[in-house]
Amino acid sequence: MSFRIIYTPGYNRRAAKFLKRHPDFLLQYEKTLKLLEIDPFHPSLRLRRLKGTLSELHSVSINISYRITLELIIQDRQIMPVDVGSHDEVYR
């Protein structure tokens, strides 16, 4: 059974801004989201629970430099992306 991604208006704005700055990552970004819906635990996503002030969130990798932070709600099989960007941008 797959997961459902719930996009918020805030995330959509951040994603649009990210893709405008990095249009060459569009295919990797879309591939990451598709794989996230199918299997968020796939090894290539490198799903990690965050620590500290972001301990309620997880992150997945688009590539070595860019990440998506997200809320992962296992009980309802829902994923809510929160932010997308470089390591420093999403972990602030």
C-alpha cells in the first residue's frame, strides 16, 4: 500500500522557489516524490528522523546536496512535506 503526500500551500511556495533556482534538479525532485509515495523507507531516499528542535520531522535526500524535510505519519500513511533545499537551508 502506498503513502499519500499532502502538499500545503507553504510547501508549494518553497518548492516552486527551489525549482526556480535549481531547474536542473526537477527530474530528481519528481523521482524522489514518486519513490516517497511508493516506499518512504527505500534505501536511496536515506530517510532519517531529525533531532533537536526538528525532532518531529524526518528528511529524505534528493541527492547528496539537497533534502526534503517532512512529517511522516505512519498511522494514516500520510506524508506532509515541510521544506526543500540544501542541508543548511532545511535544517535551520
